[in-house]
Amino acid sequence: MDITLTDKTGRINGRMFPDDNIQGIFNSIKEGSICKICGNVNEFPPGSGKINIIVNSINELSEDDYDLDDFIRTSDNDHDELVEEIRLTIKNMENVHLKNLLKSFFCDQEFTKVYYKAPSAIVHHHNYIGGLLDHSVEVLKICKTLCGIFPDLDRDLLYTGVLLHDIGKMRAYNHDLLKIEMSTKGRLMGHLYMSCELVKEKMKDLDFPDELSSKLLHLILSHHGDISMGWGSTISPKLPEAVALHYADNLDARVKEMFQKKID
Amino acid sequence: MDITLTDKTGRINGRMFPDDNIQGIFNSIKEGSICKICGNVNEFPPGSGKINIIVNSINELSEDDYDLDDFIRTSDNDHDELVEEIRLTIKNMENVHLKNLLKSFFCDQEFTKVYYKAPSAIVHHHNYIGGLLDHSVEVLKICKTLCGIFPDLDRDLLYTGVLLHDIGKMRAYNHDLLKIEMSTKGRLMGHLYMSCELVKEKMKDLDFPDELSSKLLHLILSHHGDISMGWGSTISPKLPEAVALHYADNLDARVKEMFQKKID
Amino acid sequence: MDITLTDKTGRINGRMFPDDNIQGIFNSIKEGSICKICGNVNEFPPGSGKINIIVNSINELSEDDYDLDDFIRTSDNDHDELVEEIRLTIKNMENVHLKNLLKSFFCDQEFTKVYYKAPSAIVHHHNYIGGLLDHSVEVLKICKTLCGIFPDLDRDLLYTGVLLHDIGKMRAYNHDLLKIEMSTKGRLMGHLYMSCELVKEKMKDLDFPDELSSKLLHLILSHHGDISMGWGSTISPKLPEAVALHYADNLDARVKEMFQKKID
Amino acid sequence: MDITLTDKTGRINGRMFPDDNIQGIFNSIKEGSICKICGNVNEFPPGSGKINIIVNSINELSEDDYDLDDFIRTSDNDHDELVEEIRLTIKNMENVHLKNLLKSFFCDQEFTKVYYKAPSAIVHHHNYIGGLLDHSVEVLKICKTLCGIFPDLDRDLLYTGVLLHDIGKMRAYNHDLLKIEMSTKGRLMGHLYMSCELVKEKMKDLDFPDELSSKLLHLILSHHGDISMGWGSTISPKLPEAVALHYADNLDARVKEMFQKKID
Amino acid sequence: MDITLTDKTGRINGRMFPDDNIQGIFNSIKEGSICKICGNVNEFPPGSGKINIIVNSINELSEDDYDLDDFIRTSDNDHDELVEEIRLTIKNMENVHLKNLLKSFFCDQEFTKVYYKAPSAIVHHHNYIGGLLDHSVEVLKICKTLCGIFPDLDRDLLYTGVLLHDIGKMRAYNHDLLKIEMSTKGRLMGHLYMSCELVKEKMKDLDFPDELSSKLLHLILSHHGDISMGWGSTISPKLPEAVALHYADNLDARVKEMFQKKID
Amino acid sequence: MDITLTDKTGRINGRMFPDDNIQGIFNSIKEGSICKICGNVNEFPPGSGKINIIVNSINELSEDDYDLDDFIRTSDNDHDELVEEIRLTIKNMENVHLKNLLKSFFCDQEFTKVYYKAPSAIVHHHNYIGGLLDHSVEVLKICKTLCGIFPDLDRDLLYTGVLLHDIGKMRAYNHDLLKIEMSTKGRLMGHLYMSCELVKEKMKDLDFPDELSSKLLHLILSHHGDISMGWGSTISPKLPEAVALHYADNLDARVKEMFQKKID
């Protein structure tokens, strides 16, 4: 029987050879529980460099017996620095409508409490506590470099798009400390639409200009790239800022994925 | 010089052989105006059966000189029958939330005034005054047959999805009697998202149940089929009703297109 | 060891934990036999809502010990109604050639004996005794609605195409009550070609007009859609009736598939 | 006005600058007629090496004024050698059923009269009088080399498939000496199916074994390669001989196309 | 007759209405010459906002009559800043092999003379004098931001890949001040391979470590992304630095393209 | 537990039913060792014709206990005939540059020692000792037939391309008698580029003409077909010889694959 063993440092395959009691062991383990494994580290096939653990025993632990922090995968970044990067970005905005819109999100503690903890994916890249924050600030940094290269990019529009493009994931995923799952809403509407819904809700109270609203929603709806790619955009990127957001988002996600593969 | 001549009965190619005054003729014709053509019907290449008109003269007409109805392409269907089909469909619904939602649209004369005249496309299928109404009722009829075949389909959900799936086109296109164009909003957000926005606006006043809302929005967001096709769905159809809506929509559009090709 | 347990009501996963005798059990079960299972219903992973059966014993039954009807998946529809729908459709046809062609099939008891029992697929949709009949009549109903919407469709041609498009499956699959397999002919020629072959055989005795024959064969050869989709059409649909047949066929199959997934 | 000038040696672009009589010239030229051009050879853009003809006059010729052979594109190969290659191939066959089938075609002068003149395409490769014969013998030669490499290939089956795979083109195209067009049958059924139909007709009189028939039809139906490529096979190649036929057919067609591009 | 008029500020469409002398005008203009246009600015179709020029006369100018700098499209960037950015990047490298390799290029005036003037494309993005330099430094800036985000990226390898990935374009294109064309080598081998060839030539004199060489060549050979995209990589990106280079390259090119579209 | 058993005659599945000692058996088998299996031949599922071996014991053999030749899959062809075919091909070449280039390879015993033993793939076609030689000579034979059909093909260029197109595989794979693996270089650069590198090295000493070099490298770089197929060409085939090489290579590989499937 193959088992996947995981803690915050990564994953390893385990193997248990069948014995009479395997059915009992099976039934004794509750979903979401944390277990103690005894076993031997094993290289198989011999000489291959592939390590797994031959599991001899497996026992569920009570909450007193472990430190939860050893099992939760979180960001390696300094949380305060990330938050400060966002704060400064908003502070330096010139477009008052976009600035107020972002304030309505990031000065809202109910929002930030969730945003700062949300994962950015179930599998693939940034799939851990704080992954959404990490990813958003990373794309922000890339887009700041881009605005240095292409001064005709509308900075405020682009940065707002970056900070809000994935907020629908806050509702699209259910996650507790140990597991991330798609919510019913996420399964039925997808995070692109859900990001727009959250943005529209905040806009209502702000007397937001109609054309600027269309542009911002365009950035969100097109951030999975050209519709012909079949990646879920409902409209292809048509503004330079939308093109910038899509490719910057993709760049960050693909590089992150390479490094996570090495750990997982 | 090749010209496309069009009135409500279809299109034909015209040819003008160049003479000294062609530049003057060019400049004298205002966009959107209606002109009188004199010329000879011509078969070219000879024997090919392809008819065009060798234009000898072309003169703009004043509004008194023509009957606008000769130039507007409209539905061939009996308008009142289509409206009655929708009225009865709503009347027979059992789900009170969906029934009230549809009433909030179809008892709103500002809505119906636009809905009943809107085209369903710029090119391709149903691209004429009343095309949206034609298309919606046609898909409705197909879906009624489907509900006879598959009694487990949620009729009220499916019919509501049918009647509302394309309403975003009312805002996505600008059209007057003679011409249909994409609006800025249509270009930036697409009609799938815009249909959802219109639906969400009406839902606000109706205390609409959350899960039912997600399902209805799912039908709209997925009605262009599996995202991997690259046709602009932001989520793939996951409910039987969403699958039914997509394929019924496609069936009606593709058959209509075949018949329009013959006229155009 | 994982086992798939199946009777006419659907499928469920079974698990047997290994013991010394598992090899003996393995060898004792003949293919195509019907067995009695003793075991415990189990939810695994616990709390997941996924039900399977922990099998304690598994014994082959003799023919006296079970009622075969409990194990054969068949249509839920009233067989006589389906047959009557086809009879009336043929009766109301005006094109005498197509009417005679259909009669040569449906008044031939050797044909109907097989047609009425044939499955419409090995996996996917309508993969059960009578599935071909169910599917054919369902597509017929959709196409009747279409002919109401598009009166320029050639009804007799379309209905004939519907009733005959999949008859090659009668030879492409071998099936007994419990299992459906691809025949050698099906593997080498496919059901599109085989439907045409059956139609050509009947036409020989009927003095069938050449152009009408080409049109009908076109409907069959193109009913998997545009060749560029890579779904096995040997020619893309070029007549409105061919477009109608392809999309109606697809609509019925895809919705049916959604409901079968829930049972399987 | 741009004109394409063509004789048996290839094509060249012509240009006529407009004058008052251009409409008259247009109308005076009958389709399918042969004309005399007077004009100046011209390099445009200057220095580009692209040659065209500035046409000064264009006059239709009567049949006495030209030699038709100067305008008909035909094979460069020795016709008798090609026919002999086929004759010897048939003579050396061991499988009596396949040998008799081929004889029923190639000893039938009504068949060979058409087969030896038929083009193999409208555009692309081998699109000239005798193109089908050229192409068939070329693929035959490649397949003979293949049978030398892979002695397990069934030679007789493969060679029969080669010689018959494209015979449907005899009915799929209408051609006279100067022009090749798709026939109605070709447009509705395609040459793959039509090849099978011709083969089936001959088989009827020959008491042809069922399984061998399926294999040969498989070679024809799958010779456009895997169905997922979207090139019109109705079944993917499943026998080694079918794989050999498809790739040999493709190899010959693609190389031929490269050389024709240089001439056209 | 439609003409494209172009100077360094962009392009505009011109129209000439035919007159008797148009053939003479045609022939009088040498390829690559610079002409004076007289004409009227015109909005066509009227009210559409689309501007073109109705050309009345067109006369070739002698070299004394114009300032070539008005017609050459060049970079908007400060050339010295770009060169300084590269110099500093090389200076700060730690890996002595990569540093020496870059020095062997950028301290070679024959190389830099060409590199600093080369365009980065024929059409699409950066298709002007100095476009290769602009593009390389832009991608460098994006990759520096990336190395800030992902400290595990091998900076020296990535920056070297950035500076050398497109140097094959120096040989793949022939360009003079007014025109860019593909060279024979470019047409037969493509710039990915040609970049590798240039790199290999320099490596020969440097005793370059084998594995580092493979990695650098990998970055170049894979910089058009996954081979399944069909964009011309001969190997898919397998190192994080290769993934970073591909997506950064793509990001810069796509945003640049958006802004060039507005000018062209 | 499922095991794959393999010797030179092919593969078969084995099954071991778990017992207490399975972990011990597992650990006792060294990678790359040769074992003796005792067990019963078994048909499972019963009646299916699928044969596997129920393994009762498995014991590693010492080198004295077996004859290695029973386990190494090698070519069925006469080695000397293949070598002679290459020698004659080179001898008959007229182009002195290409002839000398081939001599520099095939008169170099260090090269031929490896070339004659190399496999042509890890899985798929010709994946055995001598597979590269088999494949190269097979493609050569097909191309000789092609040159008979298309006398305008440049024979010497094509044959040189055939003999050298896959030589990069000599460095791209590591293989010993029993196993084939991708080398680091193969993983990072791919065999297309590596073939070019080997060719370039030899050219250096030969004063090879520049344009001929570009053509030969083009044949190698494009031999996986059009780049849009996503099969790893870095440039699409543009010369008739490149088209011939790609399609001949593909033809040989696909037919070989069909026959190997039957054995494996």
C-alpha cells in the first residue's frame, strides 16, 4: 500500500507492506488527523537516489502531542514587508477612484484577514497559506519594472488590476490549515467572475466612473490570456495593461511552479 | 471598384469601372445613407451563375424618396407569438424565485423594448433587428423538447438560463436600424459577463437564494461550452442544465447560420 | 485489491484486503459469471461521503440462484411508444423514396430485432440494451422541434438521416446481455462507414435516385461534425440537414452522458 | 486589374492598367477560352526579380489558331512504363482474391480509360491529367521498398490498397482538359468513401472473403491518418499496412508539392 | 490604388485614383527611394475617424532633398544608458566563466557595432534599428526583478541567457536603414540555432565547462517555450532559469507589440 | 504486486501475490541484475487470451548462471550488409564536400564503434542495440526510391542528411546492454541540436562551403517536421530534401513502431 506522507517541509512516498491488520489501521485514521510514523528510510529502486519510507507503524496523535506549526505550509516571505509594499503602492496612486477602491478593500479588516491567509491554488503554484498575498506582491513587483520600461502603461490601472485580479479565490476555495478545496461557488462560477463580483460590490458605494470600471473588469476577465488558448478568459486582453497583467501573472506562476516541484 | 449592395432581401456585389469622377462619387456618399443604383445585371465570369451589378450611377436619396422598411432586415417570425411563448413559459414556472426574476425583466417595459429589438450577433447568425428574441425563443423550444426527453432536467432553471443567457448583448452591441457595432463595454467585458451583471442587478431587489444564483450564473458563464474549446466560457459546463443550454444554443445558431449563408 | 461491483442499478467500488486465499478466489471466478458478495458498507475516507463495500466473501452463483433481469441494464423508456414514434414518422413522410427505404428497414423483422436491442456505445452515453433505439428517437424528437423552427429543412431527409445514422453500430459492436465489445469490423471500418454500407444494400433493390442517395449518405458520413475537429467525419457537414443532425446528435449524447455519470 | 496567365509551362501574373474599354474586354472573353496576350515583360517592384507581364491587348483565339497541347498540363512520366509497373505488380501477386479484384479493375477498359487520365487533386499535388496514375505508381514504389525493409508487411494487401486508395477521385472530380472541379458527389461524400463504394461494387461479383474485405476497406478509410489530425479519416490506421499506406501517401504528396510550387 | 506611406513617426494609408499616367508613375519609383507626396488628408469612411491621404502627386527625391534621420525608425531609449546597464551587469557577475564569455562578446567592437544596431524582428515587436538592444535590456530588467523575488534563480546564468538569447538575429536578418529582411541562413536555420552557434564559437577559446555550456545552450534553445506550443523551441524549458527567460521574453515582446500597434 | 518480465524475445506481465517475505524479496534484487523466475503461466481474465505469469519465486542469478545474449535486444538485420550499404552510398557520391564530410565520420572508428551500437530511441521505435544503424539505413533506402521518383532531389545532400540526422542520439542517450537512458546533455539540448554540433565539429577541419553547410544543418534542424506540429523542429522544412527527410523518417519510424508493439 502506497501512502503520501506530508509535513511543512514537503512530501515523501511511504510504503506499507500488507499484513493482517491493515484494514484495522485503515479504519482507525480519521481524515485531517496528524499521525506519527515509524519506519525505515529506503532507497528504491536501489541506487536510484529515490528515497521513500517503509512504514512499520502509523498512529494518530492527539492535539497535545504535536506542534501544528510543523505541518502547515506557509509563505517564506516576511509578511509585514508584503503588506507594506501594498500600502505604499496604494499611497502613491494618483487616480483617486482606483485609490479609493483599493482602500475600500485593504482598509477593511474583514477583507485583509482572509486575503492575507488565502492560498493561490489547490495544486500548482502558491498552494499554501499566504500564497495569494505572495503571488499578488510578486506580480506587483514585476509590473512596477514593466512600468519603468513602458512609461505609457497606466500604472494605477495596472497595479489595481494586479492587487484584485485573484481576490475571487478567497471565495472560490475553502481552506483550513491543512487542506484546500474548491467551494461550490468556485466550481460553478470560477475565480475570474468571482473577483469581478467582489470588485463590483465595493464600487457600488464609491460612485465609480463607468469606463474605468469596464477597464478594470476587463483586466480581471482577460487575465488568463487569449480566449483561444482555452484557459478560461471570457474575453481576450485588449488593453496594454491587460496584456501586461496576463503575461506577468503567468511569468510569476510558472517560475514559482518550477521551484515548488523541487520541494513537493 | 467593388461595392457591396444590400437591402433587406440580401446582398449582391456591384462593380464600378473607374472613371474620372470616381473620387467625387466616393466623397459624396455619407455613411449610413441610402442610395439609388442604376446599372446592368451581369453574370461574371460568364456562364458561372454568379450575378453582380455593373453600376452606372449611384445617387444618395433624401428621406422622402424611400421607404425605410425596404432596407431593414428583421425577423420573419410573428412577434406576438414569440412574446406569448415567453409569457406562458414564465407563467407556468413553479420555482418562485426564478419566476420572479424573469418577471422583473419581462414586466419591465424598458427592458423588453430593447430586448425585443436587439440583434443576436454582428455577423454570423441572427444578426438583425429582433434576432435576440428569435434566437432565445428557438433555444427555448429546443430545451422544452429536451425536458420532455430528460425529465430530470430542472426545467425552471434551464428555461431561465435560456431566456437570460444572451441579454448582455443588449449592452454589448450598439445598433441602429441599419448597422450593428460592438460597444466599448462589449469589447472590454464580453456579453457573457454582461449578462451576469444584468442578472445580478435584478437579483439584488429580490432576496434571491445564494445557491440558485450560483447555478443560474453558471449556466450563463459556461454557455460557450468547455473552456478548452477556446470559445470564451470562463468555466466549463458542470450541471446537466448547463450542458443542455450550451448544446441547444449551438444547435440553433449553427442551423440558422446555414440558412443565412444562402441569403447573404 | 479493488473490484468494481455492478448490477442494473449502477456501480460501486469494492475492496478486498489480501489474505492467503486471494489467488484461489481470483482463479475461481469465470468471466461473465454472476457472483454473490458479502461485505460491509464502508465510507472511505471517513466523512467523505464516498461509499464502498469491504468484501468479505465472493462466490459465483449458478443460473438457478439469480434472476438475470436484476443485472441487465436496459432503457427506462416504454419500448412500444418508441416504436410507435418511428412508425408514425415513417407513415407521415411524403418523399416516397425515403419512405420506402425506411420501410425496407423497419418492416424487416430481422433488422428491427437487432435494432431495438442494440446499445449505442461501449462507454459514454446510451451504453445499454436498447440504447440505440432510445438515442435515435430522442434525436428524432429534437429534429422535429428544429423542423418547426426552420421550415426550410427537408424533413424527410433529416428524419431518415436520424433513424439510420447509427445503424452501423449494430454490426460494429458485439454485445450479449452483460457486455458490449467492438467487433473486428467495427475496429477496422467504424460505424459511420458501416451505416452507409447497410443503407447502400437496401437501396440496391429500390431504384433509389442518385442525388438523394448522395445527400443521405452525406448526412451519415458527416454526422460527427467538421473533419477538423478530429471526431471521425470523413466529410464536413455541408447541407443544413447535415448540420442539424450533427448538432442534435451531439446535444442528446452530451446531456444523456451527464445523467449517466450520476448513476455509474 | 490583375490577371493570372497560365499555359502548360506554369503561371505568371499579368497586370492591365484600366482604360475605357476594360469593361468591354471583360465581357468579350468566354470562360474556358484560350487567348493571345500582347504585352511587356516587367520586373516589379524594380530590382525584386519578380516578373510579371504588363498586358496591352488580350484577344480570344479560335480553335484553329492554337495547338491545345501547349496548354494542357500533363505528367512528365512515360505512360507505358507506369502501366507496365502496375501490370507486373498484379501479375506477381499471390493472394488470388486481391489479384482478381485488381484484375477486375485494371482489365476493365472503361475503368482504365478514366483512371489513366484522372488528376489526383484540384490544387496541391499531382493536379494535372494523369496525376492519379503518377501518384499511385509513386506510392507503389515507396511501398515496395518498405516491404523490402519490413518483410512482415502483407505485400498483396498493401499494394492493392495503394492502387485503389484514391480511385474515388475519378468520381469526386469533374475535369476536362483545362480545368478540374469537385463534383456534387465529391462535395457530399468525399473520395475516401467513394473509393470504398467502387471497391465494394467490384467485390460483389467476386465472392470476396469478408475479413479481407474489411482489411482492404480499412486501408482506404484510414489513409488520411489518425482521425485526431482532422484530415478526414473515418477510422485511425490500425494495421501495419494501413500505417504504411498513410505515411507513404503523405511522403509522396508532400515532396511532389514542393516541386510543383517551384513551377506554379 | 492603395499605397502605404511610412516615415519614422509611423504609417498611414494613401490612395491614388487611377489616371492615364499611373503606369508611368509606377515605373518611375525605385525600390528603397524616398519620395515627396502631395495630397489631401481625408477621413474615410466619412465620420469614421480613419484618416488617409488622397495622393495627388508622388515624386522621388534626390539625396540632397531630405534628411535621412526623418525616415529611420530607431529606439526612443538613451543608447548610453542601455550600454551602461549591460556593462554593470557583466561587471557584477560572480561566475567567472559566464563573465568571461560575456566579455568576449561585449568587449569585441565588431560584435557590439552590429548588436547595438540590430532589429529584433521583421514585423511584430522591436522591428527597428536598435530593437535588439532595447529588447535585451528590457528582458534583463524584468529578470533582475525576478531574481529579487526568487533568490534561488542562478542570476549569472539567467542574465547571460538574456543577453545572448537573440544574438542569432544579427545574422538571421539583413537590414539596412530602411528595410529588414530574412537572410538565407536565417531562413534555413532560424535564430535560435544561430545564437547557439555564435556562443559556441566564443566558448572554444575560453575553456568553458561542459555542463555550464549545456545549461546556457538549453536556455537559448528553449526560449520559445514548450515545444508542444509549436513556436520553434527544439527542447522544452527544464531549468527554472529557462522558464524565467521564456516567460520574461514573452512578456516584454507582447507588451511592446501592443504599443507598436498603436503607432503603426 | 505486478512485475514486468523481459528478455530479448519480448515482455510479459508477472504477478506475485503478497506474502510476508515480499519486502525481503524486494530489497534483495539489485537494479540491472538478471533473475530466474519460477511460476505458472496463467490466462487472466480466464478466457481472455491474455497471458501472464504467476510468479512463485524470483532469484537473482550470478554472472555464470546465464548467457547475456539471451537478454539483449538487438537488430535482426545482417550488420555487415547495413555497413556495406552505407559504404557504397558514400563511395557513389559526387559532391566532394559531402563525401569528405561523411568519410570523416564513417572512416573514424571511434565514431562508428558507437554509431553501430547506438539505439534510436528510449521507448517507441528502434529502441535496442543497433537501432540507430537499422533506422538510418532504412530511411536511406526509402530516400533512394524517392530520388528515383523525383530526379530533381539533390541526392548527395539528402543521403548525407539521412546518415547524420540522428547522430546526436549517440550523445543524447546513455545506454548499456540492458538499459537506455537520457543523458544530461540530451535532456538539456535534445538530439537535433546535438547532431548539428557533431556535424559542425567535423566541418571545421574540412573547409566546408558556407551555403552547403546551412542546407545540411537545415535538414537536421527541421527533420521533426513543421514547427507548428510541436514535435521539436526549430525551423520548418523549406527545401524539398528537408521535406523528403522528415516524411521518410516518419514513415520508417511509424511502421517499425507497429511491429514492435506486437512484440513488446
